[in-house]
Amino acid sequence: MCDVNDQEELKKYTRRDFAAWTASAALLTALPSVANAVAVAEREVTITTPDGTCDAYFVAPTAGAAPAVLVWPDIFGLRPAFRQMGRRLAESGYSVLVVNPFYRQKKAPTAPQGGKTPIAEVMPLMQALTPAMHLSDGKAFVAWLDAQPEVDKARKIGTTGYCMGGPIAVRTAVAAPGRVGAVGTFHGAAMVTPAPDSPHRLVAQTKASYLIAVAENDDQKDPQAKVMLREALATAKLPSEVEVYPAAHGWCPPDSQVYDAAQSERAWARMLATFQQALA
């Protein structure tokens, strides 16, 4: 369901854009249905930030306000796979915003073949983002969520990040420590780096519970990363779960070339459990 402003925004998309969405949607694996799913309403939205306007997807339960979740996609951006994931999360009782992290460069879809787009085609989009942009965007999107009637402001906000979205989710918790109560990262990239603002060093500036799901091949490349994450979270005295999953980097989105249904469902169940406890 769209309001007048959203309908005007949709008119800006070209036939080529919709063709790309359709092609990407055709590559999707259907996710399992939600038990006792609540009715939801969805709409395309435009959010003003300090750097421009971000196109995004918002979906929320139709009956009353619900705790909010901000979803940061992987390098392939806002697309049918993440709309599907957002809707499924909303059907579990959350008001969900899935953003286009590359709005400064182009509107979604930013990867014409979704998760099967050659990585070289989208790498420049990710490389153009900076930690300062992550912080600025996180603050803006949390503020937008808090302005929506579908969001229960009395409850904390959750945020999730996939691949490159992992560090952005952590920085969102830094940008809004009083609002973000749960952070979930799935096959997060660059969660531990030598930089002073490495995500594992930033967790001490947050007040959130953490679920960090690590891909098996990422752990093989850097087995110390999980150790450093656990140590940082323990030092900060934050509730946390850091686990290596027997799946390849990118295993969660249903259009991924390495999608693993069983391990994706396991990570999804742990995310719901984390949200249920931290966003109560």
C-alpha cells in the first residue's frame, strides 16, 4: 500500500529498473512461511538524510505499533531477496526498514542479477562508502523509524547487517546508543581490522545485545577474528553470541549463490530469539 508521495516516487523508476527487479525476483528461493504470521502492510519510502534522499522498503504489522528493525543489505543492495526477508520479519511482529545503502550513487536495484551479479560490478558502490557515512545514515534511519506510527517507541530498535552491512549495523548502534538494543551481523565483512574504528573496538560505545554469525570460510581465513570479537564484547559486558556456522560467506540471502537453507534458518531463529529478549 502506497500513499501519494510514495506513488510519485515510484513513477521515477524506469521500465529497465522494474525489469531488473523482475529478473532478480525470478532467482529467489522461497523462504519458509511464518507460523502465526501477523498481517502486514508494505510500501516504498524515501528518507531524507544529510547527503540526499534514500530509497527504501518499509513493512510493518497492521495491528498496532511494533518494535523496529533496520536492515542493512549486503553488497548487492536492496532487492527482492531483502524485501522478502523484511516482509518475513514483519510477519513475526516487527516494523522493518530495509534501505538502499548506495542511494548516493544510484537508486535500487543496484545489482541487476541480485545475489548472482558479478562482484566486480558492485564493488565500486561499496568502496565509495565511508565509516562517517555509516554513522550519519544510521542516525538518520533510526530517527525516521521513530517518526513512524507503526513503530513502538517505548521499545528498543534492532538492526541487522549482512556482509558489508555487519560493520554498518555496529556503527548504527554507535550512532544511536540510546535506541539500538540489538545488533545482528551475518557473514559480516571487516568486523575485525587494524583500524582504530574497527567494529570490534566500537562495541564498547554501544548498549546492545549482539548476535554475530560467522561464515566458515571467513573463519578459516582469519580464525582470530571471532576470538577478538568475543573478547571485546566480554570486556564491554554486553550480552553476545559469536558463532561460526558451517556455511560459506553469503549463506543467508535466498538469492545468494551459496544460500544454505538449513544454516540460514538456524541464523534466523537465533536472530528472532535475540530480538525477543533484547527488544522486549
